[in-house]
Amino acid sequence: MSCTGLLVLFFIFIKGQTESCNDSDSVAPKPNIPHLKAFSKKQSLVVTLPARHTDGESDIYEIQIGRTETQSIIYSRKVSVSAAAERTWTWISDLPLECVDHSVRIRYFCNQSAPSPWSNWTTNHGVKVKNTLRIFPSDRVLQEGKSATFCCVAPQGVKIASINFGNNHFPSTSIGATVEAITVNNLTIPTNRIKSSLLTCTEGTGKKVYAWNYVSFPPQKPQNLSCATSDMTTVVCNWNSGRKRDEFDTNTQTYSLHIEFPAVPQLQEYNISVMVKDELGKETESYSFNISERVLPELQCCRATRGVTNVRISWRVVGNLPQMMLICQVSATPGNITQQVDCNSSSHVCKAEVEHLHPSTEYSIVVRCSTNGKLWGNWSKPKLFKTYPLVMLELWKKIEPASASQIRHVTLMWNTHISDRAVSIQSYRVQWSQKDRMWTNVTDGRQNQLEVTIGPEKCNFTVEAILERGYRAAAHITIPPSERQEAQVVKRRLKSSSADGIILSWDKDRAVTCGYTVEWCTLGSAVPCTLKWIKVPKGNNSLFLSSKNFTAGLRYSFNIYGCTENGHKLLEVKTGYSQELKYVGSPSLVQPVQTTSSSATLEWLFNEHDPAHPAFIIGYLITVQGGRSDKAPDQATNVQNLTIADPLQKSVIIEGLQPNQEYVCSVSALTKEGPGPSVSVPFRTRINYPSQLAKFLAPVLLLLSCIVLLWPQRKKIRTGLKEMFAYPAGMNIKIPEFESFLDETIQRLSSQRIEECISCEIEILNVGASATARKPDFTNDLCSPGTHSSPSSTSASCISVQRGYCPQSAVVLVEKPTCLQMACVINKSYFSTIAESPSEIAADSI
């Protein structure tokens, strides 16, 4: 029976709570408020509405809010609540709930028209004070930019004089008998260290009460939300919280991350949401992603093996990323050198080499990796290191020829160049091997050569420079076996040099595998030789040497070696000057000079290959002065120059000279800059006897021929001569004297010796067919035939230009009408004698 009674009471209670208004004529029962809850910080009342059976229709309620003990209506509203919705309703008060009583009552409408009776008031009581004033809200976070209402609650019978917000007084409003309130619009965050505002309430007696409230801003929606994983197991999400809060802001925020995992385990799509919440509200942001595309590899970096211009680094991939090919970036600073490499994550260790670094430089290197080249992991912690200094060790050798015992003396030489002056060489370690034996020698760091003795076999040398910090730089050189036959060496002269320097070039050799070496003596051909050398990388076949390292006028020999697997072989020898000079020595002439009547053979001695010459000898300059000249007497002596382009030619035949003449010949060596000092020798050409004899015999033979031809006509000729040389009347001239004169003239001509004859000229004229024979060497005498008026008469005239005298020509008549011949014989010595003794001619004529 007790169970049956309880069941009846339950149905009665449910019936009262779920009254329906299906009957339009019935009056709806009076509702009850099941529950009323107050939230002071939010200044809100949450009303739970009763459930009703309305066949799925929405319930319509009217809600009223009353304030103070008198339930003054301050708010009234109708709300519609669906059967499936949550049956609660929230009201936010502008006045703190602690200030006064707040009461709620409801009623509902049947069929949206007939209201039910009002429910009883359900009250949320305010704070009742007894002894002192109280301020609300207090120690609460208020929202920036909003309005806030503050109240001051006094005990019964106590009067409130004023309420101040900060340093400002605000007019108050009375709410009931013991409550005063003020409203502050547009709250701002205080600038003081603690972001709080002071509220002051003063009694009529002057007693004051204080309260502090804080002003802040509500949470902002998370920005740039993203998630990633480093091991495909743990997902890390990041977002930007937006506006930065002050460290003394009391509005603490909390974040909540919600992840929705895929329903199918094989799928990799995930949905997440982030909610940020504080005392002023909450915000939520959602994000969807594929986990395979959101991998951020985590690295453990790094191990570095440094070099001079490079570094080898390795790093480890943390986490299990199976079957993923990583793309990693290695970045070195300074210089912003970035290099990208591929790495297989299954090996867990990745390696890379960064090149093009500077020697003796401190670097910081970091690494990051990616699975797709789009989403990159974080840069690793920087790895600091310093590259080694650049140590250039140039190694060379000087070999003395093997002796009879096949022992060779090798002088090993090296030059060391260090990029960092703070680093010094501690020592050198020299090691060489021949056959199956090996030797080692450690020398001081200031030494740069070592003399060793080796056999005739091939020998390998290695020199190591040991630095302070343990770094070593090595150089190698191979000495070929002594029995190896060197190919014929090409010797050439330098073709191009200028004031700036010497340009060396040579033919490339296919057998060269490790570059070239150029060596020379710093003092040219001076003894002893201070050897200097320069290494030339493989592929280059030219070298520029600055002139500041050379002396003008010194001859240098540059030996060019090619480096092969079996050692260095001499390829070419270039000889030349940085600048040639013309002040070379003079040749030595060979005396006496061999001469003829028209030429001279000049010989001299000169060492054109002497390395002491300040320039290359390219030939000789021969100068000839003297001889009889056609120029006027007041002009210079005739000068002839002859150039010999072959420096090996030490003799020359000078032709075209005049007989029996004085000459001076000089010889000087020629260089590119011009002739050097000359040496001279005088000589005289010989007399041309055959020519002189021809000059004498020709007139004699012509004279005899004339005599023979004219001898039968001698009487007629004598008669003609008498008529021609008839004296004027009154002059007593005897014919025998004239004949004596002719005889004397003939004797003089016949008594002339060859060496006394200066010159002769013979002309033979033929009428109709004439021939003239004349010695071309003498052009100062002119002999011309006279004009012939008739075949029976002829005349001729002979003029000596040298003396300005021409005697009358004898006219010889020849009774031969078809051929008229005339001979003119002039003996200059004879006429010279006549010119010198005109008185004798006159006496003889008389």
C-alpha cells in the first residue's frame, strides 16, 4: 500500500508540472519556477522553465524581473521555447546582484492567447549590511570599452554622501532606501602598473569605504592556427593569441584543445578546435589537416669537421619517420651560404659538405628539414666553428746530375704562405721513399730547404707543414729516375714583354696531369743562381710576371716543366728580358781589310750569344764613308749604310767602290732598341790597271789607224793644212816652223806613258751609220762632231769642260763620197800642258 501511495503522489506531481492546455475552455494552472540560479561575476540570473505537454509545439512564456523589496518591474519579455531546446533562460543585470533583491515570476500562454496566472515571485536576495558600507562590484574584472554600474550598500539609517570612481565624482542614483549607484561609461585600462580602478564610497559622517576593480579586454579568437608532428605520433599545435596582455593583467586566460580523430584508422585527416576562455568570455577556432603533410622533422645538430674553405657536417633526425625522403637546408653565416641536400630518414643520420668558405673565419651553421619542401621544420641550434688558415706549400727541387756511382744530390726547397698572420709554422716533416725504403726528417719551422742524397731510381717526396693547432698542410713531388731520357727541349725567345712585365706562354702538353712549374734565376745568368719558381694550375699555359721582380737589361732563362705521374719533365726554355737596352758591346774588326779596285771584304768578331748582353743581337749595321762624290765640294762626304739581319753573319763584301779611293767603314751590333757603339777601320781601294791600259791604248790605236789611212793622202793634207793655217798678210811665218810644230806634237803624244794619262776620249763618226765609243766614268769632257755641209767637207770640234778650252779641229777631206769618217783624239794631259803655257803656244805659232 505504501508503494501504491507513492506512485499516486508522483503522478499528481507530474500532472501539476506538465499541465497542458488542450482544452480551450479550461484555465491554465499557475506555473512554478523550478529553479533560479544567480551568477554574481556575470551579474546574471538563470531561470529554469517548467516542461509542458504541447504536442510538439513551442511553449510561450512571459518573464518579469522585479527589483528591491517592492518588486518594481524593471524587465518584462515573452520568450518561446521549443520542446527539444534547453529549458533555461538567462538574464544579465546592469546592476550587480549583490546591491538589491532581484525577483523573477513567469506565466505561460495556452494556444498563444490565454495566459496562465503568474507564478509566485522567486527572489535572489541582495547583500544586507549591518555595520559598515559595502561596494559592489569589488575585485572583479571589467571589460574595456563597456559601461559599468557600481553601487554602495549602507546599513539601515546610514546616509551615503558620495561615490567616486578614481579621482572623479559621479552623481548617484538611489535604489531603495539604503543603496546608491553610479554608472561609468567607456571603461579604459588604467596606465598604472596594476591595471585597477579605485572606487570610493563616503558616508554622511565622512567615513569612507574603498573597493578595487580591474579593467581588461575579452579573449580574442586564435589566429594562424596550425598543427604539425615530428614523429607521426605527437601533434603540436600553435596559434597566435592576438593582442598581447600585460604581465600584471589579472584576467587569466585558459586554452582548451579538442581533437576529433578519424573514424577510420588508416585515414590521416584530423579536425581540431581551440577555445580560449577568461572572466570576460570565450572564443573558439577550428582547423583541419592531413598529418602526413604536417611533418616538421626535429634534428639533433651537429658534428662539424672543418677544413680551410669547407666544412663537413652531420646531424641526426629525432623521431621515427619511416620511408620518408627529407629535403634539408644547411645555412652558414656570415655570407648567407645555403645548400640543399637530400636525406633518407631511415638512416637517421644525414651528411652534407658546405664549400666556398673563407680561411681563418668563424662561422655559425644551422640545419632544417622538410618532407615536401613546403613545410619546414625549425632551424637547429647553431653550431660554431672556425675554418683553418690557408697554408700554401709550394715544393720544388734542384737536382745535380748523377755521378759515376749513380748518386744524385737533391736540394728540396719550399715556400709557405699562411693567410692568418697569428698562425705560425712549428716544424716541417720531410718524408721520402725510394724502392721499399722510407726516410723521415723533421726540420725547424724557419727552414725552407733540405739537401738529401738519393739513388738513380724514382723517388717520392712529401713535406708537411705542422701548425700550432695541429693542422697540417702537405705538398708532394716526384723525382723521375735518372735513366729516363728527356725529350728534346724546345728553346725559344720571349716574344712579348713590356714595361709592366713579362708574358710567358707555352704549348700545352697532353701528358701533363698536375699543372706546370716555371723556374728562373732571380739574378739572370749571374752565378750562383738563386732559384725562384711559380706553380701554374693544370689547364693554364700562360703566366704574367711583374716587371718589379726583374732588372732591365738582364737576360733571364725560364725553364717550363710539366707535371706528370712520373715526375716533372722539362718542356721549353724561354729566354728574354723584361726590358731590352741598346748599349751592347762593339764588334772586333779583322785587319787588314781585303780590297779590290771596286770592293772590300769586311770581317769582324762578336759573341752574339753572350748572356751578358743587355738585349738580343738581331744583326749588324755597316756604314761606309769616303770615295769621290758627285755632290758639290761643299756638301758632306758620301755615306752608305748596309744592314745585316743575320746575327751569325760576321763578314760582308762591299761592292760598287771607286778605284784608288780612301774609305772608312764602321760596324755596330743591332738590337731591338737600335744600334750599339760602333768600331771603324779605314782602307783604300786598289788601282784598276786594265781600265787605265784600255784608256791609253784606244787613242794610240786610233791615231795609228788614222796615220795609216791618211798616209797616201799626206800631200793633200799638207796642202790643206797650209791653206787652213795661212797667216795674214804681213806676217812672216815659215812653213818649216809649222811642220816642226806638228812633229813635236806627235812626239808628245807618242811619248805619253800609261800612268801619266789622265783621260782620253775617242769618237768615230760615220755618215749614215755612226758609232760612238765613250768611257762612262768621265762625263766632264765633251767631244762633238761638226756639221757637214757636203760630202767633200767635214769638221769636228772637241771641248774640254774641265779646263774650258777646245782647240780648233782639223778638217780632213776624204775623197770618198759614200762614207765620211772623222776621228777626234783628245789628250787632256796635253791640253792641260798647253793651258799652263800659253806663251809657248803663241811663240810656236809665230
